[in-house]
Amino acid sequence: MIVVHYLNNSRSQRILWLLEELGLDYEIKKYQRDPKTMLAPPELKAVHPLGKSPVITDDGPGDTIVVAESGAIVEYLTGRYGNGRLVPAPGTPERLRYTYYLHFAEGSAMPPLLMKLVFDKVENSPMPFFAKPIARSIARKVKDSFIMPNIRGQLDFLESELGKSTWFAGEEFSAADIQMSFALEAAASRGGLGSQYPKLSAFLARIHARPAYARALERGGKYDYA
């Protein structure tokens, strides 16, 4: 049995969505973030030494398989259980685009969004009165000069890419779209993805309308980025 070790409001949600798209049976073990630090609880370290989510366990032949990292989990599940579903055929241009976006989601799209989250917290966190002007000035300068230009550049690029095809890998929906979902949901929440990006906004509307996405939300519970 596949078990998803699910952390609230995290990349874990897209793993549930993938499992629903593939029609696989699975169980969920839920974990809650620390309300002050927003970090994962230490119990996750019993599953994987880094104590992060998503991570899945799967009963393999004679042993339990542990897979961490969203991209690795996507490759594992589609490779072992997909039977060719949600992955373009090898050797095609679509497969190359699929592989690119499977890695782009975490390698390029998420880092500036994470940096923005961190510097937003620096800018707005309580601190001694004499430190506030300095900390806020530094945070704003980093965001204005580095973080937001990177985010806008990536959103411009992705908007143009969806002008080439309906989905990120081509005309067929694929697991690359599932992998890209969290970054774009995060960008819509805190990174400036709005009506000025009509193709990306339409992408989010399409994925949120998929029945498997809705089933994943029902199983996973509250998810602020939906």
C-alpha cells in the first residue's frame, strides 16, 4: 500500500492529485506544521532523515520503499504504476519538454518564491524598534532588486510557453502539469500572478476544475493555495 506522509499546505497536495489521476489506492498519514515556525514536525524524521514532506512509503517485494522529493515521487509513481499514462512517449519533443518542466518546477520556479516568503517574514516580523528600519530596508531592497525581477521574468517565460501549447509538455495533460501546479499556485498567492498573465491564470482554472484535483482536496483537507 502506498502511504503519503502529508504535511498541511505543502507540496504533498500534488502527490495526492497525481495518485487520484492514476486511480491508485493510497493512505494518508497527516502531519501539522508548527504554528510558530511553520516547519514540519519532528515525527517526519522517523520516515526520512530530513524530516520533510512530501515523502511516500510503498510496500515493495520484501521491503518498504521510501521515496522523497516531489520530482522523484512523480517519476517513481508514473514509472511503476502509470503504464504510460501522464508521460509523453520517449524520444518525442513532448517528452523533452515534460522532463524540463518536471525539473524546472523545483529547480527554477520555487527558489525565488521561497526567498520572497522568507524576506516578507523578515520585513513583517516583530523586532526591536531600532532594528526595524534596517531590516525592512534590506528586505525591500532584496525583493525589489533581485527576487521580484526573477519571479516576473519566470512568469513572463511561462506565460509565453503556454502560448505554444495547451499544457506544459504539449497538447496532452501530463504529470509535468501536476509538478508545476504548486509553484504557480504559490505565485498566485504571493508572487504577483494575476490577470496580467491570462494563460497562466487559465491553466490554474483548468487544473482546479479537474475531478481528480477535487478528489485530492477532499482526501487531503484544507489547502490554502487551491
